[in-house]
Amino acid sequence: MSEKVPVSVLVQTKNEEAAIGACLDRLEDFGEVVVVASYSDDATVEIARARGARVVEFRWNRRYPKKKQWQLENVDTAYPWILFLDADEYPSPDLVEGIRALVADPGDAVAGQLTLSYHFAGKRLRHGHTVKKTVLLRPGKVRFPVIDDLDIPGMGELEGHYQPICDGDVVGVAGTLEHDDPDPVSTWFARHNGYSSWEAQLRLREGAGGVDAARSGQGKLFHKVPFKPLVFFTYSYVLRGGFLDGRAGFDYAIALAMYYWQIGVKAREGQRLAEEQEAVPA
């Protein structure tokens, strides 16, 4: 039997009883597993403890640091590398070995970038748009930026869709991080409605506390592209072969294109309302 991977896995949860068990069952190769709960009112904590995970509770005070940075600063871990996972994510066997190889010989690396393999509407997508997440980290060498978003709804206690700032090299890790949400697709739309409101408000306050510096290179480029919904759909569904995933590939490409459309509509509305307010005589 292989030795445990010397990495502490920190699983982000809040009312994740439908997903947490399957996630933890796939983390047996890692040396330490910590479930970071947020005072869930379902069976998340009980399921986690029954599977041998350590549970740490987090209560957000609606200030910074948010949940991941708080963990970097406050959660004692057994290993010098940590892996942030959501409860609906788990590493493929190839990724487990990729992580093992990196932490055994990191060189100047302080973070590992993982490729997400997305499941949508019950199907694993093998083509189309690919997300990369920098979630394998060395505490003390990375930090999440403070963003001017505490008054913006949509994200809450977790950091938003931006990468951590790393004081060193970020390297790609072989294998895939499987994202398989057991919730109905309606919850995807509900979450992304909130996310789009957050993104739209940040667009109205460019340079909000450093979020631009925390975007990936791909994210910075796409942020400047006009007609984002059409561009994204063409890129994901046509150029990246999303059509090869059948109806699920089409639905996912449309759903994300509409997400970018929502951001644009909400940002334009916000700009219009701000201009109207400025035009009102004092």
C-alpha cells in the first residue's frame, strides 16, 4: 500500500450532507482531512465525523478575512501543503499521484494549479470550456486578496472567483479535479444568479481592492472581451468541442453564456441607475 500523500485537505462545507460523504470517501489517500464547516444545520458534521474527518467550525463576522484566508491563518495542519476542496469535488486517481509527485519535489513552487473536470446535468463533460483552480497551496507563501465587496451580495463567507496571490511559482498538476454537484440544476442557476450580481457590482468599481491583480491571465483577457456571451459560446461549444458532449455540452455552454449575459445586463443597469442618481439636483 502506498504511503499517505503528505497534504492536509481542507473541505469547505455549509449544509452539504448530500455531497460530503462521497467527497470524503475519495480522500483516503491523504494524510489529513479537515472539514471546515460553518455551523451547518443539516447532517454534514455528523457524516464527516463518522468518516474520521476532523471538523473545524467557522463563523463569519462579515469582515475580512473570509473563510479560506481564515483557514490559512488559523487552522493547524499536519503538513506544509494544503488542498482546498469544495464538498462536491474530489481528486481523480491521476490527480492524487500528481499531487504526490509535486509535494515530494516542489522546487520553487508554492502552489499547484488543478484542472477541473465538470459534471453538468448528470454528465461528465470532456470537452468545451476548462476551469483551472489554484487550490494546492503552501501556507505562508500565498494569500487571498482583500476585495472591496463586503457590501455586495452574492458570495458571502467564501472568497470569490479569483486566484490567490502567490509569492513563488505556480505549476500545473497532472490529473483532474472532478466537480460533481448532486444538487438539481436549478441550484446551479440560483447560485450563479447571485454570482452574477457580485461580478456586476465589481465591474462597476474597477480595481476593487485588488481583484484585477488576482485574476488569472485568461481571466484578465476575457474580462476585456466585448460581446462576452457570444464569444464564450463560440469558444466553448464550437472551438473547444463542447458539441461533442451532446445535449449536456450544449446546455452547459448556453448556461455559462447566459451567466455572462446576466453580468453585463446587471452592470449596465447599475451604471444607468448611478447616472440617473447623479443627475438628480441636490
